[in-house]
Amino acid sequence: MAENKEDIKAQVLEAYKNHRALQIQAGETKHFYGRNINGEPLSLLKHTGITEYEPSELFITSHSGTPLIEIEQAIEKHNQMLPFEPPYFGSTATVGGMVAAGLSGPRRASAGAVRDCILGVDIINGKGEYLHFGGKVMKNVAGYDVSRLMCGALGTLGVLMSITLRLAPMPPCEQTIAISLNPNDAIQKMNEWANTAMPISASFYDGNDLYVRLSGSLSTTQACIDIIGGECIDWSDIFWKNIREHAHDFFITDLPLWRISVPPNTPPLKLSGSYVMEWNGGLRWYATEDNAEYLRAEVESVDGHACVFRGNNTEQVFHPLSDVSMKIHRKLKHAFDPAGILNPGKMYAEF
């Protein structure tokens, strides 16, 4: 197991010279995400530690194998948080896995995605070269932002070594209200409220009830509750953690789970099975046995895209790319990993 950057560089360089595929590993809490691949394990579990943290500047830098819980415990002491509310899916989740998967939690629609909070990264490319991109503040980014390119790439472009993230202050007050609505009214209300100044930090619709989280001062949240109506719930933290970690009853299923992104005001999709909505209607989860081609055709008809999040009933896990997009992806892969040794085929069979 590699412990430092020189050990990791050496393993990547040897794999490059021998054209041997590597499978990047750490906490393994999101190993189900993406296509199944084979390769020599490259573990980052011992490449850990917070290397710099400036609470007054709202940024933190750590090695990629650092447990995510260690990051959040450190910043909570200063009343700060990761704005995008990342899912763990297990206690061994790491900051590198968080960035590689690029998954954001309930707060994403209001606070931005993982990539919006990445200030800089150090990586080892597919030739064993150590590269640095970005910095510690938002304003230093000029031109093409390569550091954000690593977000959601599932390790196919480089081995994440060090990551600098933008932080945010914790809100002084959070309250969640529940309102019984039909699907069309729920979509309308989510979009209507999203276009106001109300501090809505999360929304979730389960087919019967719409849950809305307000984050701000006590007076502001109370004023918004008076406007929205509904009933306050006293288990708000647990509720949103269950959504984030897929511990909510909806996600406990043996059916294939699809992650579907659509324009937020899109009416309910013509798909079978059960579903829930997040992000003001922009993210929809479906537990369904619908044929992949039919499902994706329905999603494409409303300018959306879909991936199989769990339960691979198709080799095409992520939404098919256009010829132009595929050409761009292949060029990026070749630029960062010319021998194609880093998590080959994890996203698409073509690279």
C-alpha cells in the first residue's frame, strides 16, 4: 500500500511503462458508482492528513486519503461546513473519493456543487508526473480550470493527491417544514419559491409531501414559514441526513436506482416505479425496471440525462455522449492518461 507521493508516483510510472491498468482505491464507499473495472489496486488510504486550514480565509487543504469525517469534524469546531453537503455512504469515505465521484447532497441547489468549491488540486497523471492546478482563493482562477475537471471524473484523468476546498459558515438557524401536495403543485411551488429571496437550502418531494429546509436567522426562517405554511418537523437534521446518505425508505430497494437530471420545472416523467425529487425538481431518483433505452428516450425528450446509480442493468451506466462530446472526452483522457491506465472504462467503455 502506497504511503506517500513518491511511492504512488513510482507505482503509476511503473504501470505506465508496462501498460498495466490501475484501479484507484481509498474508502471504497462509492465503489458501486460507475462501470465495473479491473486493474491493479492503487490504494490511497495511507495518504492522509490535513495540511493547511485557515478558518478566517474559509479554505482547507488535505491529502486525498483523509477521511471525510476528519475534515468535517475539524471545520465544525469553527462553525464551518462543506457547502455542498456531500454524501458519505459509509464511515470510511475520503475527501478524494468525494471529489472523484462529484456527488453533492441536499444543499446543492442553493450552495453549489462539489466542483464549485474546489479551489485547487495536486494530481499524478497517467505518466507518473506530479502536477498542481488552482490555488487557495476563487479569484486566482484564470482560463480553463483543470482542478474542477477532476470532479466527477472517477479517477480516469489523474490520481488525486491533494485537494483545497472552499468552506462556508454554518447557518445560525435551520428549520424544515412539510406540506402535502400533488406532484404538479409540488414542482410549481419548488420553482416558485426558488425564485424568491427565501433562504431555502434543500427541498425533497416523496410523492405525497414536500419538505423544505430554511437556513438563516431565526426571524427570517420564521417569516418564511409564515409565508409558505405547512408543518414544522422536529427531526430535521436526521431527515436530511437520511436523504443525503440514502437511508430514507425510498432508497431501500432492490430495483435499479436511476439518477435523473432534468430542468427543474419539468412535469412528472412518464416512467413506471416510484420516484422522489430533490433540488427544486432538478434531480429525480427513480426505482424502476423500465428498459434503459425507453427511460433515456423519455429523459432526453425533456432535455435531461440519466445514469444508473445502483443496480447495473445496462453496460451504459452514464448517459450516452454525442459524437462531439465523446471526441472531447477521448482527447482529455489522452492528454492526462495517454496509455489509458487510470481506472480505464470506469465511466465509458471507450476510455
